[in-house]
Amino acid sequence: MLILKRSRVAEVLMKKPSEEGKELKEYKMSDIKARNVMTQCLVDIVLEFVMHKTTAKELMDTLHFTNIKMGFSQQIDFQRKLRNSKFKRIHRL
């Protein structure tokens, strides 16, 4: 949330878009910027959960739900397994 505030786009998570032309255009531009900032902070595995979300609010809600569902300890265990995984050597033909 701090990164969104620093980028001046945190308000798109809290307000609904206006139906007016200029305000709607500004909202959409802020929403695009917010989604861009948020996705740059995510690892590839988490991106799979949010790649089809169309607004920053939907993306944030999905992240909250995913975090609650998985739990902090499960995320740590999963990251540990990924770091310790080994890849099989590919034999050349």
C-alpha cells in the first residue's frame, strides 16, 4: 500500500469510478498505473492468481483472499521448497 501511496494511485482502491468523461479517464489511468505497480511487486506464482483481474481493486481483493487462504506459514514453507528444489539435467541429443 505504501508503494501505491508513493505513486499517488492508492485512491483507486478506495473509491468507485466516476461516470463523467474526464474523471473516468483519470480514474482509468490511475487504475492502470496501480495495477502496473502492484504486479511488479509480485512473484510469478502469485501473478497466476491475479493476471485476469481488470481493476486494481479486484487485484488487491484477490491478493487479500489468497493471503488469508494460504496463510503466512504455508507461504514460507512453499518458498523454502522452491529454493531447495533441484532441476534435472537435460541431456543433449
